[in-house]
Amino acid sequence: MVKRGRSGLLEDVFWLAAALPWWVGVLLAAASYVVLHHFAVGEVDAHGAPEQIGQVFAEHLAHTLAYAGQYILPLLLLAGAVASVIGRRKRQELAAKIADGAALRSMDWCDFELAVGEVFRQRGYTVIETGGAGADGGVDLRLLRDGETFLVQCKHWKARKVSVQVVRELYGVMTVQGAVGGFVVTSGVFTNDARSFVRGLNIELIDGTGLTKMIAATQVPQKPIAANVPFYTPVTGDPTCPQCGNAMVLRMAKQGVNMGKAFWGCSTYPQCHGLRAIPACPRCGKEMVWRVARRGANAGKAFWGCSAYPQCCGSRTI
């Protein structure tokens, strides 16, 4: 995790190594020693013409820094690697505590952000802990997967509902930064206005109950998640392209009147421009997902099903 309010180059190096996987820190430590040792043992001309006094001084200074740095920098990087191991273990322990509702409510906001980051890390995302300016300030996590960026805002509010204003702010940042999706995660609940606002947008609202279910799901064996399908979309079958018949993948419109809305696009794009729009549920108006009937007279046939199933059983034929 990037330490907030830090100062000093050496401290920056330590926290950078702590934010990386431990083995990266070890490799950087070894590489830095080899490079700096090469300069540290090199000969420096002790004499020089008067007009070269500046160059001689610079060479002696570089030699001195390299001599000290060959020990200091690797030690800092190794210490950061140890901190990375300890930090990852702490994150895993915090994530496991989410399954306990009482422990979730008793966490402070900093541990809550670490735990949420670990949940997404276990879901296959690369997690960058951006920090922010303080408690609940700014975007807290940046997620990377398959070349796409997702933003996460954490709200560890125990008594308040997360309002639509928070979600609007995240959507604005997503638009500016070109993120394809976003998550607002809270230990509490969301207002109805907030849930209505995200309808049709690639923003997932995860409340305390949903967060508990997410961490529980990571503790049991799962089928691999399709590379281009966000885990929060309950897809049980992949649609086929209406033009070429190849499989389709979920994409996000990045410009135009449909910017921010999800759709099915052909996996062979740009060779094929086939697409399928995602309809709204005829009963509740929520976004629908592609499903495949598993039994009955229509077994094996695809249809659109409401994303709120089983609370809503709305469906549309393909």
C-alpha cells in the first residue's frame, strides 16, 4: 500500500517495494547491488587539470554515492519485499474477516480499503491502492485486467446510506480517466436513487451483504471466469455474433450517445462489427443478462433473463 503523507526518497523506495510482489523487490535488490557495485569499485582519477575540477568532484561524489548505495538500496528493497509479504498476509486476513458481519463493522476505513482490494485481487484483478487524501477521499483502488481499467470507491459508513452523489462523482471520474467500469463498495447500504442512477451503466454497487457473499465465493472452488466478462455480470452462456456466428464478449461504449453502456460485441472485432444491445427487463427495468435454459422444453436455447433473478423473473426471447 502507498503510505499517505510520506516524505523522503528512501521512504519512497521502501513503500514502492512494499507495494510490489515480494519477488519483484528481491530481483530489484539484486540488480541494484550489481549495478551500483560496478560503479563503486571503479577507479576514479584523483588528479585533474584545474579546469576539470568540477568533473573530478562529480566523479568522486558519484563514486561515494554508489559505494554507500550498493548496500543501502538493496537493503531497502529487501525490507520492502518483507513488508510486501506481511502486507499481503494482512490483506488476506482482513478479507477473510468480511465474512463476519461484526468484524466488518468494527474495521477502520483504512483496513476496509485493504480488505476490499484483496477481494478484487482474489477475483483476478491487478490492484493499485491509490490511497486518496484521507478517509473516503477520492478513488481508493484502481483495477487492471485484460488491458482495461476499473475504478473503485470505498465507503465504510456504518450508519449512513451511500447517496447518489457519491455514484455520480465516480461516474464523472470514470469518464475523465477513460475507465470502462467502476465499483462503489460500502459496509452499509445504498439509497434507491443511487441504485436507479447506475441502471444501464457499468457501475456495480456492492453493499455489506454483497461484499460478504463475494469473499465467501472466493473460498470455494469456482469455474474459471471468462477473460473479458466482468465477474459481477451473471452470465451463464455466451451469445453468438448475429453476423459471423463467433462468440461475443461484453464491451463498454467509450464514446457517443451510448457512452458508459455495456453491449455484446463480436470477439473477432475489428474483422467483424456484429453486436447485440443489452435490453432492459420488461418487469422491473433492470439490465438483462444472456442465459441458456438448462431444462424443460427450451433446454439449450438462449434467452435474456433479468439480472435481479430470482427476485425478478422477467425474460425476453432472443
